[in-house]
Amino acid sequence: MKNFLAAFLATCCLTTSVAFAEAQDFLNGDKNFPLIRKNSAATWYLDKNSITVKVNDPPFFIVTAKALTNGGTETFEFFFDENEADMRVFDKTLADWRYLNPCDGTADEKFPVYVGEAVFYVWQGRKFYGNYLWKTEVDGKINFTDEFDDSFYKDLR
């Protein structure tokens, strides 16, 4: 009986922890708010309902969307040029478009890249930067990295 009770309690704990981990993949469990980025400072979710296409003139697109975090909501406006593999975000402080490279900058500077990649994938059903390997150089050694592996896209559609 003790072994049965111990096994039952262990199963309940595992089931609860798996359910909790899965719920974190979406804001309050809502599939319209998938997790796009998490670090020690914040957890960001994409508001899929907020995606609005302003320009749809292939290979050029301008799309807006909102991302939510514990600190509030931020609206992003992205410019995509598929021919040049060029993603930009409108930077209000510069009043101009700023190029987004997924391999450059700090985690905070790179955050809009994650939002833009998620927005493009939700809207188009395909990867933007996720189709490319990026050349990086560290201490004279050249590496090719894929910033967006398949796990990034799993909960976006």
C-alpha cells in the first residue's frame, strides 16, 4: 500500500509539473499568446491577434504586431525584404528603420528579431531568418549558426 501511494503521488507531481510547463508556453494558457522569448529579466509573448499587414507587395512587406511581457505591451512595426533577407524594425527614437541581425547585439537588442521572426512565421506560415545560417567570428574562429531552430516555431501556428 505504501508503494502504491508513493507511486500515485509521484505520478500526480509529474503530471502537475508537465501541465505547468506546458501552460508557460502560452500566456495564461491562451494559444493566441505563444511564448517567443524568455530570459532572467522577462518573458515575452506574441499577440497573434494583433498582427496587421500594412504593405503586402512581395518581396516587400510591412507588418505590425504586439508583444506582451510582465512590464506591459510593446507594438512593433517590421519591414521585410525577402530578396535581400533583410528584416528591419521601425525605431521611434531614430524615426527610421533599423536593420535587425539575429547574430549581433545583446539579448535586449536582439529581442525585436525574435518578435519579427515569430510575426512572419505566424502570418506567412514560413521562416524568414530561420532559413539561413549566420556567419559569426569569435576569437578568429568562423562559425555558422542557426539562430532559430525548429523548437522556436513549434507553438507559433
